[in-house]
Amino acid sequence: MSVVRPYLMHWVSDMGRAVRFYRDAFGLEPRYESEFWSEIACGDASIALHPGEATGERAAMLGLYVDDAAATCAAVERAGGRVARAPEEQAHGHILAEVVDTEGNPISVAQQVRR
């Protein structure tokens, strides 16, 4: 057995809106799209979107490395999401922010600081 491709599943209440959010906020394109299951390409991995509501037992957090955390936060807001924690430089050499997609899923945004 081997892992072919990883995916992270997020629960969504509006599939079309969720797909548009990941396209518009992060420039990611769907590998597959339907009302019951969509997969958004993210490098070698996928963000899988499934209809339904998240519960504490099934909640997950997506983390994305980006080249500009501030610009990413602005794109998230333009795409209908919100910034839960503004970008802030951390002692370990990253700028971290937390955003929330249109379906209420948290996303950690990290930018490596060049020194």
C-alpha cells in the first residue's frame, strides 16, 4: 500500500461558492467539480469539498504557504472570506495569519521570512 495523493476534506454548505472562493482567493483550480464532491488542486495534494456541516469531531484546518501573507489576506476578503488573525511575524521565522473561508472553515496562512 502507498499513498497516491493526500487530500484535506472540508465540509461546505454551498459547493459553488466554496469552489469560487478557493479559485478567487488562492488561484487554485478544481480537478473535479460536482454538487456532491469537488477537489481543488493544491500542488500534489487536493482540498476536497463535501456538502454538509462540520462538527468538532470532523473539523480540520488547512494550512497554506504563500509568498505574501498580507496580499493573500486581502484576496481572501475580496473573495468573500474574512481575516480572523492579521499577518504577524513569529519568532520562528514565519509570518502567520488565520483566515476563514466562505463556509466557516479556518485556514492557516504562512509566509516564510527571508533573512
